[in-house]
Amino acid sequence: MKENQTVLELHLEARDDTIKVVELLAEESGLSRIQVKRAMKNGALWLERKGHVQRLRRAARRLQPGDVLHLYFNQTVQAMQPPAARLIADEGKYSVWHKPPSMYSQGSKWGDHCSLPRWAEQHLTPERNAFIVHRLDRAASGLMLLAHSRQAAVAFSALFRRRRIEKTYRVRVQGRFPDENMRLDGPLDGRVAVSHVSRISVDEAVGQSLLRVSIETGRKHQIRRHLSGAGFPVVGDRLYGGGDDEDLQLQAVRLAFACPMTGRPREYLLPDELLIQL
């Protein structure tokens, strides 16, 4: 690989079962063995076998004739260091985490080492698989729930889809938001979208307000777009008008639902020390 080549896609079919993964990829890609092993650990290598595709992390995995290896190597992605997530509650079949700003909600074909599910898989005791059931924007922070079995993932995904999970957000915006409850219901992308907003506090000196937001729908960037359209862009929002040097000041602070496994009511709150402040 050339020195200035930062992105590489490689698709190789195994011809026999004596091939060693690391040696094959190093030879065909021009990457060093260390780079290949790191890329594998970071989730950039995929194994396709009989129509099934999954990430391959183990260098010792024996290949079978007809297996296809898919390597998606990006030097920029590989150099990323994941920020630390914080475990809020481990309920066995699911867990609740504080996702920090800049951590991804899920991985991509280029890797998953900077994603919350991968962080959870590496830091939970005992170790478990982690399945994503909802998302937060990469720039946003706050509570995210992960499932630890396919059955739990299906159950929680259904709750989110049917809007049976209450989600509350804390947002710092530019401007003096009125001291009254406000319903923002402008359609987004041709679809109904409803956000309920109330003011927590205001700082006249800096011209910013701290808000509480709950949503009835989950459209892409709904809170950011609704508040920007109302004249109160979220601080740190470089996409919709509140951009500056700060992280996006939008945070998921509460999740409440009836547990799909037990039927018991559950509520999770972000600890005070992690809350956005005005």
C-alpha cells in the first residue's frame, strides 16, 4: 500500500483451509501484520460464509474453501480513540449507559471500536453481546439502552417502535426561551413530528436557555430542527445554526418504560454530575 493511501477495500476468496488470515491480508493489502491485527480487533474485517456475513476478530480462525474476506481499512478510522462510556445500570438482559459526545451509537463496515455496543461488550462483567435498539446522534450525549440477547433486542425494538418508551432530553439553546410550555409540531421530511418543550432556566448575561424536551415522534434530528426552526438553535449545533467550539448541548436524561421481560415499571435518570448545565 502506498504511504498516502488511507482507504483500502479488499475482497479475497479462500481457496483452501491452510490459509492464515493475517498473512493473507498482509500480503494482498500491503499492510503490516500489526495493522491487520489492529483492524481485525477494531471490527474492520468481515467473513462471508455460505451467505452469512459477520465481523472476524480472531486471527486464529480457520478458513474454509469458498469463504470470502472483506477488509475495509481506513487509517483515519483506525486512529480514532473511543471516549469512555459510563454504565448506569446493568439489568442482565439489557443495560443502560451514558454515551459521551463523539461516541457512535453503532459501528460501520469500517469498524466498531468507537461505538457504544462494542464498548459495552468489552467492559461488561460477565461479557455479553450487545444489540442496538435505538440511537443518539454521534454529537449528542446521554442515556442509551442496549439489549444483550436477540430476544431482548426484538422486545425493546418493538417498545421503541410503538413509542412505549418515554424519552426526555435536556438541551441548552441560544436565546431567551419563553417561560411557558411550547408544542413544536412542524412536519419534518413530510412526516408528522411533535416535540414538547419547557424552560428550566435562562441566563440573561449569555443569552442562553436550558430546556426540557420530550418527543412523541422520533424523526431524524427532530429536536435540533424543531428548536432551530423556532429561533432557538441548540448550542454546539454546527448543522442547524447554533455552531461554536462546544460539544452539542443536547442530552438524553430519562428513559421510562414497562420492562418487556417482567412487566415492571422502570425509570433511568442521568446522574446530576453528568447533566448539561447553563
